[in-house]
Amino acid sequence: MSLQVFIKYFIYAYGIVFSHVVFMILFMSKKRTFHFISGIFLADFSIMCVLGGMCIRSPRVGIPLTIGVFLTMTFIAPLGTLLVFSSLNIRERGRFLLLFVTAGTVCVLVSGMIFIHAGLAWRPVFSMVYGWLFITFSLVAVFLHMHLRPIKTMPPGVRVYYALVCLDVVLVGGMCLFQILDFYKGLYILWMLIILSIMGMVFIAYRFPETYRLVEVRVAKTRYERSRLNGVDIQKTFHLIESLMKNEKLFQNGDLTLSEVGNRVGITPSQVSEFINQNMGKSFSAYVNGFRIDHAKKKLIETDHSIIRIAFDSGFNSKSAFNREFRNITGKSPTEYRSDFTGV
């Protein structure tokens, strides 16, 4: 089997894999905004891989098929940016960059269609797309560096996530160069690597969803180190936050963020993080999870609901995260805890 045939089947096969992941997301019982965004991104990437594999198989493909690759590849820029910002819960802070990337993508799309209509060769058209993707990925990497630094103090999972983003910058830069030089074997090999990189990010997102919580905590920590609680009524804020958790049971919201709590209390997300850290002696996620576990302990004793139902009702988005946090706090699994009190 030649290298070109192997690459064709590899890219085509992973297009099918990504499409299956999209269907898995569609049938998830409890979806967050991040899941919808990642589903759209993966659907676009899946179509691009399938069409790209078909193009590699037959270089003399028709114009509609090549235009399909051009469109789906171009949409990676805004969708990928939105996916990263959504997973880190920094969409608000990255709004300007997202608008810039979206506007730039529209310009690339319009320019590309004009070039295609004028009969320009495909190489400069795709070179333009690769160049725009390189600019977009570089801007996202710089933006993340500003919010996650210093890199050496990141939790391991966050460091892997950041490293994959930086790897994608290098890979897209190489792809742009190979496209300009018309070196397609090198270009296709880099496509294989970037597909594996994206699969790695998807694996982290759905196998270890708490990794993105670590990212959120890290971003919040970096922001609050630069902020102050000047002018914040400590006693009033304390009672407001406690009331939101105890009376309104805000912890049951699996998508609860610093921004939402800040909006309800009337302070910024960074101030919420700093306030909880200084006055409760713990991180935002640890503080919220404490209420979730207390709620779960009561449900385990007072009801015969299943463990997974109690986990979701308590605000967790996966049974594995619930079991891990429950054992960290109580020293027992949910099943062991229920058995100790009920004998069942």
C-alpha cells in the first residue's frame, strides 16, 4: 500500500470516527453548551476529513467537492476558537478575539469564492486558508498563555491541553508552508498529526471532563491575583453566596460558573474566586462540590434513587467525577456510604 493510499484511508476513517462522536453527543442525556459547540466543530471537521479523503483518492475531483473542503476548512477558524473559549469558560473575555476571527473568516470566504469564480488555481486559495488558520491558532495560543501563565505551575491536565493547542499552531504553520511549496505528502502527514491532536483534546474533554474545570479554576486564579476586593461588602457577599447555595441550591446547576455567581451577587467573576478563596479557604469548584456532596449524602440515605440519578441531581455531569469527589470528601464510595447507613 502506497503512502498516499494509507493517508487517504486514515483521513477518511477519522472523518467517520468524528461523525460517530457527533452522534454520541446528540444522544447524551445532559448536554452543556460546550457539548453543542464541540458537536458542531466535530461535524464540520468530519465532513472536511471525508471530503479531503475523497480528494486525495482522486486528484481530478470536481469543483463542488473541492469547494466543500474549502468551506469546511475555513470554518475551523471560528468554530475552533469558540470551542477553546467555551471549554475554558472564557467566552466573555475572548469576545473581541472571537469577533475578529469571525470577521477574518468571512473575508477569507468571500476572497476565496472570488478567486474560484475567477478561475484562479486551487493552491493559492488553500494557501490563504492555511495562512488564516495559522494566524487564528497563533492568536488563540497567545491568548491562552496570557490567561494561564505561568505555564510551569499549571496542573498536568491543563498543561497537556495547552501543549496540544501549541502543537496545532506548529502543525498548521507547516501545512501552510507545504501547501505553498506544493509538497502534498508532507501536507497530508501533518493532517494525520493534527487529526490525532484533535482526537486527544476530544478524549480529554469527554473522558476527563474535570480537566476543563481545572482550567477554569486556573484562569480564575490568574485573574484574581491581579484584582482586589476593594469596595466589596464582605459580610453581605458572604451571606448572599451562602444563600444562593443553601436556599436556592445553585450548586445543582452542572454548568455553574464564576460568571453566573458573580452576576447574582453583583461582583466580577475574579472577585468571586478571590472572595471564596480568602473567606472560605478553598477554590470555587471545591466550595461548590462541598454542597453537592452534602446534598448527595442526604439523597443516598433518604431515597432509593440510583447513584447516577443522585449524581446528576447534585450537579455533577458524570458519574466518574461524582464518585471521585465523593470519595475524596467522605473517604468512601457512594455505594459504601449508603450501605453503612441503610444496610442495603
